[in-house]
Amino acid sequence: MTNQIDTGTDELLCSLDERVALITLNRPERKNALSDNLTPALRQTLFELNTNQEVGCIVITGAGNAFCAGGDVSGMGSGSNTETQKKPPTVQDRVNTLQHKQETLTLRLFEHAKPTIASLPGPAVGAGMCIALACDIRVGAESAFIGTGYRNVGFSGDYGGSWLLTQLVGVAKAKELFFTGRRIQSEECLALGLFNQVVPDDHLQQATMELAQQIASGPPIAIGYMKENINKALELDLRGALAQEADRLMRCAETNDHKEAVRAFMEKRTPVFNGD
């Protein structure tokens, strides 16, 4: 049974079914560009799902034929914020604000306690690309593509794109993609490791949900530790990674899920995990 989760705005939809939370960026007329309604709701929804024990996996997708076009260019540079007309913010004020926004979206998503999947029906550009790359896994439709997009609006990049892209494709390729801003079509995304799967457009939802349900049915504590181990591997040396793995595995050994998995193996049945 599907349960709808209130996000406070129609620009962001969220539902929960079979332990999979489906978040839909819902501005199809603007190719799901971020807005002053959508983005705060996304931040808050991610925050709330972090501790929701009924959620085993999160899928983020976009309505219509796009994932997310990034920031809404039509609102850039307008300077129409009435709250700042009397005293315009300094450059450092704007830096501090952006740093907070980035940490509560990209960093929150990258470090999220739940496994995350980006399901891309179409383009993911700029900050939209960053949201997709901050997810653990990406499934793309054949017509989907990724683009850095920043050079086209005279920006250098934000929301972690330079770090996330470099981790996946390496320094030289990341520089090329930022400097040119060209589209990276789905097959190239697959070859570069940006996409885990590419599927026909009309099969995207089914393929994504099958993967999400497979992940969501697994042992939540162990999978959470797996994600933590892999994320930490980006900053640890081998000795540190070994220490991290030893600690997390011994913690898993104390869980009821581990004991259930052993019983199920001996009884030749599928284990049922409860996250304890």
C-alpha cells in the first residue's frame, strides 16, 4: 500500500511503498528546476527520511521528461529579494548562505543513512547533476543526459559538482566536462561510470523500483555500514579502512538481523530483516 508523505508543497512529491520512499521533483513545466519552494522541501524531506525506520531505500526522480535542470535561470541575478533591499548582503554573507544550502542538500544526500538512487528520465544539469551524483546509484533512461552547465551561465560550479564528478571520472575528464559544458549522453554516462544502468525510456520506473526494492529488503544496519565504509574509503588509507571495517562488522555481528540471516541460511529460506 502506497502512503503519501506531505512535503508542504506540490513542487515536491513523496510516497512510501514497500520500504521505498519515492521523491519526485515536480516542476515539469520548468524541467524540475530548483525553486524557493522545491529546494527547502527537498532538504526537509531528506532530513526526515534519515531516521524513518520504515524506509529502506530512497529514489529521487523528476516529473515529465527531465530529472532536474538545476537552478532556475529565469530567477538569477534579479536582485529582487525585498528582505535585502535595505541592506544588500555582502559577498561573504552570500558565501555563508550558499555553504549552508550545499551542506543541507548535497552533503546531507551523500551522507544519508539510507541508500539512495537517482532515476533519470531526462537531463540532469548543474545543481541537478550534483543531486544525481550525490546519490549512491544512478539509473538513466536512454534519452537522459548529464551536463555541468555552469559555463553557460558564467558560473564556476557549486553543490559539490567538482568533487563528485572528479571522484567518478577523474581529474582530466572532470575538467573537460566543466570547461566545455557539453552534454554527456546516456551511453557515455554508462561508459564513464556516471550511470550504473541505462534502460529504455518506458522501462525506467520498473527497473528503478526493482533495484530499490531489492536494496530495501536487505539488512538496514549492515547496508548503512557498507555505505559508510565506502564513503570513508575516499579519505582513509588502507589501515584506516581495515579498522573501520572491523569495527562495523563486529557491530553487525551483534544484530538480530545477522542472527536471522544465519538461521535463514541453515533453514534454506529467505531471511526477513527488521533493522535491529
